[in-house]
Amino acid sequence: MSDDRDLEKVYTRKQFAAKLRRLADSIETEKAFTIQVAGERLKIPADAEFNVEHERTGDTEELEFQLRWKRAAE
């Protein structure tokens, strides 16, 4: 069984802003961030790596704020 997945969820502006605020607060206070995506609760550790990615395809632009971390051994 593969643990690979690639999900995307669309939020309202208000919901998205609230999630970004919670994330920013966690980053500033160097605390873990927890979010639920498609029914799965994810805990992003305080030492996660952050990057910003920009993609351009034809007349479409995309900006992604990414967090990357290693899963804890189960």
C-alpha cells in the first residue's frame, strides 16, 4: 500500500485567511501547526522547511506556499 497522495481543497477567502493566520502564529512562536485535510489530521512540526513556489503555464500563474517535513516513525 502506498502512502502517496496529492490533494487540493478550495477555501473561501475568509477561511483561507484564517488558516494563514494560524500558520503564521505557529511559525512566529516556533510551535507545531495542526491542520485537517480531507479528513486526515496533519501535525506539521516547528522545524518544518518552508518555501514558495511560482509556476507559469501559458496565461495561468500559480503561487504555492509549501511546508515540508519528515513523518515520524510509526
